[in-house]
Amino acid sequence: MAGRADSTVLAGARVVLPTGTVEDGRVIVEGTRIAGSTPDGARTLDLTGHWVVPGFVDMHNHGGGGASFATGTAEDVLTGVRAHREHGTTTVVASTVTGDMDFLARQAGLLSELVEQGELAGIHFEGPFISPCRKGAHSEGLLRDPDPAEVRKLLDAARGTAKMVTLATELPGGIDSVRLLAEHGVIAAVGHTDATYEQTVEAIEAGATVATHLYNAMPALGHRAPGPIAALLEDERVTVELINDGTHLHPAALELAYHRAGADRVALITDAMDAAAADDGFYELGPLAVEVKDGVARLVEGGSIAGSTLTLDTAFRRAVTIDRIPVEDVVRSISANPARLLGLYDRVGSLDPGKDADLVVLDADFAVKGVMRRGEWIVEPVSAEAAPRPTAV
């Protein structure tokens, strides 16, 4: 039988699989899927000197390419999605920011349609159920306690596409809301919180399983009052988000999280806002004005960090070259772990046969040279016969 015209063998690269890195490996793509054997007539692309890794999965992202997921139109959201895809993120969860409940419900309806169309992987509600003490770049006047009835309103508006809700679980209704989310199969994430160590332990026992951008927007680790960071790092049931942009975290803080939690409990995220993959300038994050200067986003009023301009290819490259995290561990943190948390690991997050053909080609310096999503090249690599094989990291 003749092979499909869209069958391709990616050959010669270092291929990162769940079992480890295969030197001079092959990834076989047939149609939209990764195949287990080579079909007749398949095209071969020589990627000697490169890496092939699974497509990145971003479970916390507010926008990019100059467009907002939190307040934008459907076309705006697609603009942001395309911008991140070009940087290797083949699976994107759209994150909201604090707003009026009716507006959030309407935006959830818009985003849910894009989930149903396959453009997004789900919705993450960040706010309004967060602490005014740790509000960060959220409008204090719109914050509210996590009343389970109001949490349920957002879940209903999302029509089954809500993947995660960030809560200050120490607020009235917080623990009951965690239980509600767990009952509905939605991730309860502890974040923008002023909780004590003991209160955070209570939230985890109630079903919270994620730390929203660990270290940021929560009390610092203390030796007498360890606060939420210690509780979130020590519990094997919790995955910790990390923003590895060089601004949100000192490298030692990132290393501590990897050392204490282990690579299987870290999810590298962007927490990106509109200016990711775009220029410096003035933007809005929800109702708040933001200035981006030298790639760092801060509120015009008060100067608080306002999300990031990070793309996951930069987070990957920093983790390997600056933080010296093994490539295989970074792949778990940037692809497999978030895919599992989101309930998508049967389709994405690794290069196993039968999964979607979502992958990223990286050169010896870990720069993106190719991006494939569901068998289609978003960024098409060139053959690399003469490229030197990268030195092991």
C-alpha cells in the first residue's frame, strides 16, 4: 500500500522519550499522529545535530502576540495562540484575570467555544477569588471571597472546559470551593494567597493539587512561619508552577523547587500577558495599565510585576543552559507534567506512538528550528546534514 503524502520520518536527531534520550533517533509522523513504524513512501528529513522534543504544554497563559486571552475577541485569542505556537507551545490553556463576574462568565463562554474547536486546551480562572494582600496585577476592587456558588457559576459558564481555578484558600469559602472543584474534576490551585503553612496543608488535604506560580504572590519562606511555600513543596500530591524568565525567580529558588519537589512535580509556565512575543510598550491586563520595558511587564500604578513576556522556548533554554537542569527533566516539566495534570497525556506530552504529532525541533543551542502541531509544520525546519552534533548537557 502506498504511504500517505504527509508521512515523514524525522531522522538523526537526539529524540527525548519518556524512557530517556535516544541518540540518532527517529520520529515517524503519519497524518496527524506519531506512528510506530515507517509507512511506504515516507519523506525523510535529516535533523542531525538537533533535538526533537514533545510540543510544549502551557497551563497558565494570559495572551501573547499583542493579544489578550482575558479580555480579547475570538480573533485576539487566536492571534495569541498562534504567537505561542511559533515558540513551541502546541497546547495552550487560556488564563483569565480578575474581573466582574458577569464579564468573566461571558469571556468563559467565548473561550469555551475555542476549546471545543480544538484551538485551546481549556480555561484557567486566575481571580477573582484571591487575597487582596497578595493581589499582584489584579484589580483589588473586583476581588471577592471564593463563595462556592460563584465558583460554580464560572464552571457552568465554561461548559465543561474549565481546567483550573486559582484560589486564596484561606479566605471564607476557600476550603469548600476546593472540595467543589475536586468533585468536578477541576484543578484547585493555591495562589495569590496569604495563607499560613497550616492553612495550606488544610487546602491540600481538601484537594488542592497545584501551586500557582510558586514563590510569587505568596508569603516568603520563613524559618519560624514557613508559610505556603514549604507546605506546597513538601507534599507529593502538589505540582508547583515556576516562571523561569529570570525576573520572577532567582535561579537558586528554581533549583530549590526542583531539588525538593523533583522534576515530576514541576510545571514550567509562562504566565504570559499580551506582550509575549511582541514589543515593549503599553498594554492592559484586565482593567489595569501595564508598561513593558526591556521585556519586563509592570503595572503603571505601583510597579508590581504584571505577568511575563515569556515564551516556553526561552524557559526551556534557560532551564538547560543557565539552571543546568537535565534536558529530560525539563521535557517532563514543560510537556509531560502539565499534560498529565490537564488530563491530556493520552494525546500530548510525549513522543509515544499514537499521540498527536506535536513536537519541537531545537538546535544545539536549544533555539527553536521547527514546530509541528498535529502533523502540520508551524515552523518548518531545514535539513541539517552538516550541522554539528550538540554536546551533552
